[in-house]
Amino acid sequence: MSILVVGSVALDTVETPFGRANGVIGGSATYFSAAASLFHPVQLVGVVGGDYPLGELDFLAQRGVDLAGLTRETGESFHWVGAYGFDLNVAETRETRLGVFAGFRPHLPDAFRSAEWVFLASIDPELQYEVLEQVNSPRLVACDTMNFWIEGKRDALLRLLGRVDVLLINDAEIRALSGEHNLVAAAKWVQARGPEIVVIKKGEHGAMLMTPETIFFVPGFPLEELYDPTGAGDSFAGGFLGYLAQSGTCSSDDLRRAMVYGSAMGSFAVERFGVSRLRELTIREVEERVQAFRQMTTFETPIVAGSHV
Amino acid sequence: MSILVVGSVALDTVETPFGRANGVIGGSATYFSAAASLFHPVQLVGVVGGDYPLGELDFLAQRGVDLAGLTRETGESFHWVGAYGFDLNVAETRETRLGVFAGFRPHLPDAFRSAEWVFLASIDPELQYEVLEQVNSPRLVACDTMNFWIEGKRDALLRLLGRVDVLLINDAEIRALSGEHNLVAAAKWVQARGPEIVVIKKGEHGAMLMTPETIFFVPGFPLEELYDPTGAGDSFAGGFLGYLAQSGTCSSDDLRRAMVYGSAMGSFAVERFGVSRLRELTIREVEERVQAFRQMTTFETPIVAGSHV
């Protein structure tokens, strides 16, 4: 069964120290789908305006993304204008024009209601909840959020978390959500409110997985050239959920591998502007990067060190 | 052959959100020795004043630290007064009383000149260089530095780096030294100036090793309770050099394991105030933590993921 994703399908104008992209396709659901569809069929729910270059999403359809849930409404598409400095970890939002996204009420086509794997990208937690109400019996529900909702819709977010299995969130956000600076304490705070699986994304510092059974770290891939961090987190989520859906199980070992596949997809996403790197990416390249992660983190069982003491 | 360490032997007054330690023993050479001596004999070079509680260093002597190079001079010992906020990554120095350390000119006892492994803790790079001049034929020379020297003694530091094999440095410092924000580019900048082995310490985010042959990451140990970050970097260096000296070789595999032993020692150091945790630490506890690191970073060779495309 498919992976259902609900999120933004946007136009992005992004400036980094390495260049500028003007009105290119972006949005959380777009990045997620581009990443996840390398592993498993995806069903996308979102909204665009009359100005959206729908032809640019053809590559998603060709990879098995069902766009039947993408509605087109009269008006302008969601447009995000942002910039990054040399510290590529933090985006500065210069302009957000919501356009038709302002009135977005996700409505799932019948064929989408039986989705087994669900990713609720960072939109209003009330809408995230509405989506869940339309899915019959999901096997695994993952969601993302951000400070705007943590501050503005805290109660709705907490209600949502009670029905979520996996929270994917960045380090600053989980600190704001939990009030705990220590990430282990913050993850436990979240676990007590619903999601047993907590994935903390730390940008260049990698990501951390905490479940009741396991704790796992994956580093950030050491790219020397990194052009555009936009979409890295959603691409991570796409690799993570895509790998799990493909493997069909969620053991601790699967979750660990999913973390690495997620990190690999995030690392590819930032190598070029927009979705251009993900668009041409092959599964072989992903496998090679997963092996590179393995190489970067493996150490042999240590020889038991005697002490001269 | 022994590990030679030159650095500060200080009194620390430290305040963190979790408590306060008043005039306890500290200093880079002290932390380094406490960590390294669990693995290999150490020779310490430093200076203290008449006020220093030398008895507190007895545990080092009992572990095989030769204190013949620790001179006692008339005057006050080096005293550092610092504080940490809830973000335990950054220390705020409130007071530095150099005391007898201001006139420190390291002089190696004859028996120390044949040391094979050398750690030059973060002191004036001119003094670090003077120490090297007194060592006959070291097998591996490692050094640390900090922004104070990067800014104030840049030429002397660059001259020193030409004779150093391993630079252990934190992320902010290597960025300041190299002018490169990207850590891979920063490490290459350093490698071009001497040290083939670059270890970048990233506090809670772990550490990264770059050599011409290998790149390796180890995460920060996920401590829920962390009391005093003082000495974490020097304890890391002690575990790193101590493990290498004990194994007697410096292959890529050795260096990877040394990174994990270093991280383990750093993680123990911060569990209590001052050196109290390192003082009572056993090699068995270290081995258990190394296994925990392994558990936190291992993922099975992935099943080759087919694509549904």
C-alpha cells in the first residue's frame, strides 16, 4: 500500500551564497515525494494555484507518485522567498505568500484512504488531524512540525501527537516544544505524549533516533559543496518513510537503516538548487551513499584494552 | 614508551546550572593525564604554585603518571573561574589568574626526551614549539589550540603545525583558523599546513576524524545528566592518544577506535564536577561505553533496495 503525504506544493525563490533560484518548484510534499518515490509508491495531497507549472511534476508521476489528490484552484500558488547565509543551517524567510494554500482543506480521494504509511508534513496541526480522520487504518503515522505551530497551535499539536507514531523534528524545534534543552530529555518528553519513535534532525550534525528500544545516531554527510538546504528535512522524511514502506517492517534494525536512507536523501537534496538533484537521482547512487555512511561510522569490535594499571 | 603531555595544571572554580565547584584541581594536562593514564604511562610537564594541593594528584601517580616534570614555584597556581549556562557547549570565562603559569617555560627532564607520543595541550604555540625541540624523535605529535592563540599568535601556530601530526581542535576554532565555514574544507586547509590527521571536536554533536585515507564520525554520547563540561576536550585527547599509545600503531582502524575511546573519556569527564568521575573510572566502564557507542552507530549491511520504478 502507498505512502500518503500531505503538505505544501510551492514555488520557492531561494538565495544562498552560491546562487539564486527563482520561482522553482518546491514545498514539503514535493521534496518528500521526490525522495520517497525512489522506494515506494506515493499519494500526494496538496493544492496549487493556476500559475503552477504542473509539467514540472511529471517526473514525480513517472516515479509512481499519484497526484490525484493535488487540487488546482483559482489564485496564486504558495510562494516562499528565503535566503541562507554562509551558515547554511538557518533559513531567513523574506516573504511568504500563502495564496491558495491559505484556504487549504485537505480532502482525500477515496483511493487514498487506505494508505498504510502516512506523512503529515509541517502544516497547521488541525489540518494534520483532519487528514488522519480521513485515513482508515494507517499502519504508521509520521509528522513534522515547526516553531510557528509549536507557538501558535500548541494544544492542537499536542492532540495530534497523541495519534502519531513518529515525530520527525529538528533540534531547535524539539527544545521549544518540550522546554528541555537536553535532547534525550526532550525526546522522552515527546514519547510520553504519544510518538514512541522520535527522530531529531540536526542539520550538518546529522540525526538521532530514539525509540523505547533503541538509540541511534547518523552523522551529517560531509559535503564540501552544499548549495541549497531547502527541502533537506522533507527529503530526509521521504527517504525514512520510503525505506520503511519498502521493507514493510519497522523493527529497530529497519528504523536504523531508515535513518541512513533518510540522511542520504537529505544529503542529495542539498547538492543542487531545488529538487534538481533528486529529480535525476538513481537508487544506485543512493545505495552507494548508504555504503559511504557505513564506511564513515564503522569501527571494528575493539580489542579488549588491558590496562597497565 | 610514554606519552608526554605539556599543559596547564590549574585550580578551577566552575559554576553550572547544576552546581558549583570551588578551586578544584583542573587544567588541560591534569584532565589529559587522568584520561590517558587508564591506557598507557604518561609523563606530565607543567607548573604549579605553592598553594597547589599536590596530594590531590596522587591518584595520577598511582595510575602511572610521572610527575617529575611538574615544577612547583613560589606564587599562586593558575586559577580559572568560569561558568556555563543551560547550553553547556560554551564556557564563559569570568576570571583568569595566570599566577606562576605566566612565566612557564617548559623544561623536560632527561627521561622525558625520549617520549614517543606527545600531546601539546592548548598553551602558547611558542612554548609548544619549544617542547618539541626538546623531544628526541617523537613518533606522533598531537596538539590542541584555541581562539586566543589563533588570533594572537597565528604565525607561531602555523610554524608549529608544520611539525605536528594530529591537530585536535573544536569546530569554532578550526573555522577561525582556516577561514572556512565548511568543516571538510577547513580540515583540508589544515592538512595542507602539516597535520595529516585532523580531529574536529563538536561538543554534544560528537567528533569527526579526517586523514588522507579516511573520514570517520562518532556522535556525542547521549547523556541525560551532564554536570560540568570542563575538561571534556582534554579528556577526549587523553583517550585518543592513550588508546593509540597502548595499541602501538596508527592505522585507520586504530584511529577510528581512538576516536571512540576519546569520546568515551570525554563523556565520562562531564558526568561530574572536575576530575572526580575520571578519578574513579575503571577500564571496564570505558569498554562498556565503547560498546554502547558501537550499539548507537551500527546498522546492518542494508538489504539492497530494489526500486519499484
